[in-house]
Amino acid sequence: MTEILPLSLHVPEPEVRPGDIPDFSNVKVPKAGSVRRPEIDEDPEAMRELAFSIIRVLDRSGNAVGPWAEALSDDELRDGLRHMMTLRTYDARMMMAQRQGKTSFYMQHLGEEAISCAFQKALQKGDMNFPTYRQAGLLIAAGYPLKTMMCQVYSNDGDPVRGRQLPVFYSSKEHGFFSISGNLATQYIQAVGWAMASAIKGETSISAAWIGDGSTAESDFHAALVFASTYRAPVVLNIVNNQWAISTFQGIARGGSGTFAARGLGFGLPSLRVDGNDYLAVYAVAKWAAERARRNLGPTIVEYVTYRAGGHSTSDDPSAYRPKEESSVWPLGDPILRLKGHLIAKGIWSEERHAQAEAEITARVVEAQKEAEAIGTLHDGRRPSPRDMFEDVYATMPPHLMRQRQQAGF
């Protein structure tokens, strides 16, 4: 008889550790323009291969090639570049503010700017994003005031959510940005429910769900896919695969599915992977998925392949779990430099104009920061009143809360 050995578990391990030589040979990068573009109403079963490739538009020379190359105007391209540059500059200033003790916490978007900035341009007024904490580009591309964003980070008297949220947990119904939840993955179910409500009411607005690669291991993610696929909700289901959760590599959450987009195949959903550092590719895929939802053809899963160049947050030291040089060898490059190269190749930008834009953007961000800090920071200035904690909870305040507010002196 064959000897029965003790059972054991498989625990996925990253290929490299701190001190090792970074290696991204496992990331198969197809040639720009080589992935086909299906018809908007194509059956999901006929496009299964798109869950295992990467849609790319910008080639190594900065040219837009292939079927996903959208005809964005020169002004739209320049605006997209400025939006990403603004987000990066904003991040740098807020990171510095946190180190100076002006706020308790911050999370930057370094290397992921193209995803949120480009996606926003594919939406319409009235659509609603259900974001995580690394999609502030949705607000910047929608014209949300930098000063107001900073006031929320500082939790001062100019904070529109009155100190109820952690720093970077923005909220703006007017700009299609649903309140961020610290309980990760809850926003996936909320986005599907919101989209279903829009359809039930006969409206025309769609929603967009956002999640990171690590949070796809949460049960909420799978529950959302059940409802989205069953009722064909008008929602775009976004997965930002930046290779790392807080400190665990993507293989832990991905399991044996091969790609995160492939998770959608079991639910019969169109599932695409896109180069998350390619502004034009992100925009084209977002526009395709949004149009599919708007035509009542149901949801689409989109996996953005990118890399978190910085720490998970100001509380994180990524050198403890990955090589320090890893971000510099990421094969999909820097999203800002890639779009900049495209604009230069088109003859509508230059190194001189880029330097001028950097100076202008920095001056605008610094001015907004001065205005926000004049209201207050973590330890100084005007803060929201404790009275605010009782407001905006019930349409009509119940007696017990009225008594508590009076007892507190407000």
C-alpha cells in the first residue's frame, strides 16, 4: 500500500525578498496595440482571452497604436498630463506635511496616477464612484478644489466632512465620489447596489466600484460579483493590482486564478486587463466598459496592472518586505513620463513646457496648502465643533441625541 503522508498547506511566497535582485520576468507584457478590441456588445464568452493579456496603447517611442487608441484631442491630452502632475505634486506636499506633524496620516498614489485621472474622463455627470483611498485623481480630474482636499486631510474647520473621516477619506456627491470606507471591500457591494437602484428608477447614471488586489480576498468582493452578474447591474468593477497589499504580495489574494480579471469569468462577466501606467489605454478601456454599462449590457471587470512605487501609507516601510530597487525596474514605467513622451512625440509638448507646467502646478498646490493651513492643521487653528458629531445622522434628531448634545454643551 502507498504510504499516506501528513497533509500540508501551500503558502504562496514572493519570488524576491529585501536584498534580492528585483525580478519581473513573470509579468508578460504584450506589444502595444497587439490586443484586439471587441465589439461593445460581444458575448463575454467570446472574449475570455482578454482576462489574461494586457491592453496597451503607448509604445516605447511614445506613439499611440492599435485598436484601443482613442482620438483624444490635444487639449484633453495636455489636461490629462496636468491632472497626473497635480496629483503627484499634491501627494508630495501632503507627505511632507505628515512628516512635519501637520496631519496624522497620509496615503500617496505614486506610480498609479493614470488610473484614476484617466478613468474620470470616461464618466458623465451623475455617475458615482465608490473608491478606495488611492483614487484621489478622480476628484482632481473632476475639478474638486485642492484647498478643500487639504482641509479634509488636516481635519480643520474647512473640512467638508467635519472631522468624521480619516485623512484622505474624501467625500463629494457633487463630484461623483462616494464616502470612502476604512472597512475594505464594502464599497464593492455599495457600488453594485447603487447601480441597481439607478436601473430600478429608470435613470441613466452608472457606478464604478474600486478595490485593491489585496481586498479581493474579502467576501464582499465575491458577493458583489454575484449580484452584479445576476442582475446585470450598470457598473464598472475596477481592480487596481499594484502588486502589493499592505505588506503581502498579490499572490496571496489572487490564489490560483492566474489573474484578478479571471475572477470574473466564473460569473460570466467581460473581464479585461489593462496597462495601468498607460493613460490612453486606461481611458479607452474605461470608456468601453462605461458605454457597455450605459447600453444596459451589464457590468465589466477591469484589472489595472500597475505598481505601488511608494509605501502603503505613511505608517509603512516597504523596504521591510520588498527590494528597495524594485520600483525602478517595473516594466510598465512611469505613467507621467509615458504620457509626457507621447505629447512630445506628437509635437504638442516639450521639455521646456513640461518644466514650466511643473512650476505652475507646484505654485498652485503650495498656494492651496497655505490657504488650508491658515484655517488649521492637526495641532493648530480652527477645528470642527463637537456639535457636528450630532448633525447629519438622522433626518430628524431623536430625543436621546438632543439630550446628549445639550449635556455636552452644544
